Amino acid sequence: MKEIVFVTHNKGKIASAKRNLKDINFSIFEYELDEPRSDDIEYISKAKVMEAYKLVKKPCISLDCGFWIDELQGFPKAFVNFALETIGIKGILKLMEGKENRDCRFTECLSYFDGKELHQFMGKHEGTLSKEIIGIDTEKRWSDLWYIFIPKGYKKTLAQMTDEERELRNIEKENNEELKKYSISAMDEFVKWYKNETL
């Protein structure tokens, strides 16, 4: 099985990759890829994986995420980093003061490029916004949004959950068709496809 290189500088994504990609031959190349200004995560992910391939000259993957808040017409969408650098999670909670509809979701696109063909895999994680910042810091945290995102079917933010609770959530998802509808991992979708391709 060929080695696949995951190019990212995000510690949380690296921790997720070590869990989700353990069944395939992969390595990490820590590097901050350029992020084009767009609200299309598929376009951003494609641009990043193409840049990644130029760096490592091996089959590689890149993962890009967006965050959608229904009550704010989808804001911040793919502009998550910009929103967090400017108004932060406190600003997001301020925008949501007095709002009853707190539905939101992470969306993600994993792009795989082997030098010839591009394949993209979509994921989503439905949830609600908490009314306050709750939880502790962890190297598994992808984003500050973990402090205010409560996964569908749960009552704690991702940052409140222990490692064991997050792992149990992943196991529960595998055995619960209702939870599967609300949480689809782009990494898992890629692994299923890749293992089938290399049989």
C-alpha cells in the first residue's frame, strides 16, 4: 500500500488522522497550506491538496472545514478562520443572543490527489450552539468552536467531553443509524473508498 501524506499544521486534525487513518499507510507533513478566499470548501480543499502535492511529490490528502449557523444564514461558512481571528467565539455567541434556533454544523471536505486524479469526500457533523463557552483545552481540539459546539444527540460541547466520551461517541455512531445521519466523517469515507481501491 502506497504511503499517503497528510499535509496540515492543525494539531486536532493530526490527532483525528491518527485515529481515523490507522488502517492505511500514512504520514504527517506539518505545514500551513495557503487558504484561498472562497465560501466553497471543495474548492479550498482542492487548492490545498494541489499545493500539498507540489511540496511532497507523493499521493496526499488535505482536509478543509466550514461551520454553518442556520440562524445567521450559514455564517461563517468557509470563512471560519477569519471569523475566529476577528470576532472569535465570544462574538459568535453575541450574534446569537436571544436566538432560539441554535442549529449548526461542521462541514468537511477531504481531497486526495495522487499526481493524476483528484477524489473528494464530504462529511458533516450536526449540532447546536451552547449559550456559553464551556470545556477545556486539548491537543485533539480542531478549533475554538469546540467550546460552543454540542453534537446532535448529546448535551456537552466537544471541549467538555473527555477523551473517553469522544471515543464512546465514535463507537455509538457506528452502531446507531440515527446518529450516523447526523455525523459523517470525511476521513472515514475516504478510508472506505481507499481500502476498496487497493484490494
